Amino acid sequence: MRLFLALSGLIFAPLFAQASISQDLLERREWVLENLLANLERGDISPGAVIASPSRQAPNYFLHWIRDSGLVMAALVQELDDPLADVGTRERLERVVRAWVAFESRLQETPNRSGGLGEPRFQVDGRADDSDWGRPQNDGPALRASAMIDFAWREIRAGRKREVLQQLYRAELPARTAIKKDLEYVAHHWREDGFDLWEEVKGHHYFTRAVQRRALLKGAALANELGDPDAARFYTQQAGLISASLEEFHSAARGYAVPTIGQTGGWTHKTSELDVSVILGAIHGAAEPGAHARLHAAPAVQATARELRNAFLKLYPLNQGVLSETASARELRNAFVGLYPVNRAVQSRGGPAAAIGRYPEDVYDGNGFTGGNPWFLATHAYAEWHCRGGEGTAGEQALGLRYLERSVQHQGPHATMSEQFRRGDGFLQGARDLTWSYASFLTAARACLL
Ligand code: NOJ
Ligand code: NOJ
């Protein structure tokens, strides 16, 4: 595959723009993985800690967020299973994932201001974070469990079921193993309000519910494998209740899915109720193809994707060039690009797709409040969503690749990525080397290319 891409990139570069883009992205994945690992393999943090970014001031992201690290580890477990990964890389990945499992097991037992597993972040040596912060954030335990479950299955396949039973999942209550603790917490607390993934709004969130549901479904399968059928039934039942509750986010008045219902606190600034967290929920909440089609590719979610993109097209000067095509012209073109084999070479003609931020009313510039910007992880989310067929139309893959092109255009040398890129000139902005930016590039490029 790589050889083919390399050759076709050399010989047919002008003809097969698509192939050379793919080749560039594959090379970038290797840089990105190195950039990511540099945030984990460091002497100045506990083994297993995942700094959100090496930035210690303006902003201070030199902390371990449960959400960020859960998503990062899910991406790394995927890499671990990559048949193309060389032995050295695989050993490094195994080391960091195992260290992370041990580190999280410690954090689960560390007293904190949330008073439970919903504590959003810890210090890099594993001590609690005593600062005032939006807490609890209940997506964390779900994302952590999902990543650990992927790892547990890998261990089971490798003949290490005994170790899994020891450390990760054992049928006993109160729970004494890492995954079981998180699943019990999720199954019993998902109805409670908490802060959203952007740490600003308190209430009930699509993203949080979506990842909680997914963790419970994955957990049920693991529980069955490990002799805990009663728990499997309970987790499945709770997941079903969450599925039903997700429909409540489909706003008839708005005509699209909204990020939060039943707000109980925090900022009240999101007048449009459009938020990329819905798309992130659709990606990270997809437990199995059938349910994905039903829930997260629902017309309401597709409408969110469309409306939000249109909002950012208007909002960011950077997106001006992308405006030249109307949405329907673009969609029609993409349909034909997907339909006619002869169009394969022109798939990238559309140029980079829109730069995507968190939500239109965002004012956080990565350190202060001079105005919101596009985020790498949000733009990657659009890439991944389309490459997984989010809108269900032809040409999705090509469109997804164009979001990755957008990201590439704003990356620094060797695919460095901060949290944001500036809405005006496209330069890196906010916390440098954001670990989650790197992880989201890996999973999006995987969905689009591999
Ligand atoms: C830091 C949070 O992580 C970010 O998401 C939020 O927008 C700002 N604080 C708001 O103060
Ligand atoms: C701010 C983001 O809003 C939040 O989602 C993230 O967890 C932290 N930064 C750390 O990256």
C-alpha cells in the first residue's frame, strides 16, 4: 500500500493528486505519532501520565486530563494493532499504555474535590488538583473505560486473560478493578448533571451521554467474556436507557441536535446551540455499525454538522475561499466525484475544506478571551465523521480528506499542532503540541486512509 502510494505519488503526482495527498498524510502520521509520544515519554512526569500539552504557563496545560488521556490511549491502542507498526514502535506503545493503566488505577483511588471518579484532571505526579475547576466531568470515566476495554480484549487475544482478571475487570462488588470501577460509576451516575467536555456548561450533554453509552455496551461484551453476565445485563439495560435519552437532544424547534439539555450551571453563552461536541459524540459514541446508523447518523446530527459548518464558513476569515462554492454545489460535485471512477484523480480539487472550531460563540483563544478560533481536533472530527460516512452520501471520503488537507495547511514543521489555529491568518494558536490534536489526527487519518 505504502509502496504503491509512494510510486504513484512520484510518477503520477500531477494526475493522481489524491494519491500524493494520501502519501503525504501517511508520512505525517509517523511524525504525529512521534510528536504525541514526546508528551508521554518524559522524565519529568509519572510514568503513565499524559500531559495535555507541554505548555506550563499561558496556558498551563501541564496536567493529566482524564478525557484527553482516554481519547489519546484509545488512539494508541489502535496503533498497537496496526500490522504495519514496527517492533520498536509497538514496544514503546505497549509500555506507555501499560503505564497509563497503572497510573489511572492510582488516580481512581486518589481523594479529590469531585469526591468520585468524575474528577476532570490531576497533577502529573498523580496528586489531586485543588484548583477551582468545572467538576465533575463525567465523560472521563467512560472514555477511560472504553480505551481500557480495547486494551483488555487485546490482552485476552494474546493469552493474558489472567492478568486482565487481576487488574482490569473482575466480577465483584464493590469493584476492585479499573474497568469495573468506571463501568459501575457510569451505570449508576449517567443521569446526573456535570460539566461538558469544554469545561464551561453544567447540565446533561450529548457528548457525555454518547460516550457513556458506548462504554456500557463495550463493557457488557467484556463482562460476558469474563463471567459476569448479571453485570452485562445491567450495563446493556442502562445503555438502552441512554440511547432513548439521546433522542431528547434532537431539537424539533432547532431542526438539529443540540449539545446540552437541562442546563444547571456554568456559562450561558451558546445562543445557537450548535457545537462540534455533537459530532465528537457521534464519532466516539459509535459502539457498533447498526447503532451508529440509527443514533449518531440521525438526520438531526447530520443537520448539526451542516449548520455548524455553515456558521464557521461565515465566521472565520480564513474560510473565505471555501465560500466560493455553495453547500449544494459542493455536495453535488462530491456526489459525482464518488460516483464516476474517472473522477478519482480530481477528488482533491475542492481544496481544503472549512476550518472548524468548537462552537460559533466561542471566545476562548487558548489562553485569554480575544475570540474563538478553529481547533485542530474539531477539524479532524469533521474529517473522521465524513470518512466514516457521517452524511451517508457519495464522496464522503473525498470530503473527509479535504478536512485533513485543511489541518495540514496549518500545521507547523514536522506536523506540529497546537490546540487552535488563528481564524484570520491560520497560524498556530493556544497550547502548543496538544496531545489530543495529535491523537485526533491519527484516528481521522486512519478512518480516511487505512
Ligand atoms: C479552560 C477550558 O479548558 C476551556 O475549555 C475553556 O474554554 C476555558 N478554560 C474557559 O475559561
Ligand atoms: C480545553 C478543552 O476545552 C478541554 O476539552 C480539554 O480537556 C482541555 N483543554 C485540556 O486539553
